[in-house]
Amino acid sequence: MEHNKNYSAAAKKYNVSYQQVYNWVKKYLSKGESGLKDNRGKKIENRNKSELTDAEKTELELKQARERIRRLEAENFMLKKLHEFQRRSIK
């Protein structure tokens, strides 16, 4: 692309749309080479943490917190049932 950013010429050369070239340049300028990697279909938790955006890091932390809450709620439920069972067995 050099410095003149001739999107039309690049689009013709690589047989892609003008918009595609524009998007590639935009991603490259904002995230560097890692911005050009195809991450479609990859779960956030399976990607390299250093490549995640701040929004993706926050989303991952939120997902992990929700999973932890779900596990703790299940554990709490089981402990209550165990306590109830033990209390009934003693009587």
C-alpha cells in the first residue's frame, strides 16, 4: 500500500472490493499485524490474552465471573441438600 493508500489499485490487484482493502488498512493501522488475523469462530477464551481488546478482556472476565457464580450456586445448593439430609438422618 505504501504511503499513498491507493485503495482502488490495491483492490484491482488483489481482486477484492475497495471496501475490503479499506477495512484491512483500517485494522492494520489500529491493531498492527494482529488486527489482520482471522479470529472468526474462535472463542475469546481460546485466543491469546495479549491479542484481546479491552472490550474482549472485559467480556471474558464477565463470562468467567458468571461461570464461577453458577458453580458456587450449584455448590451452595448441594451443601444445603446435604445439610438437610444429615439433619433428617439424625432425628
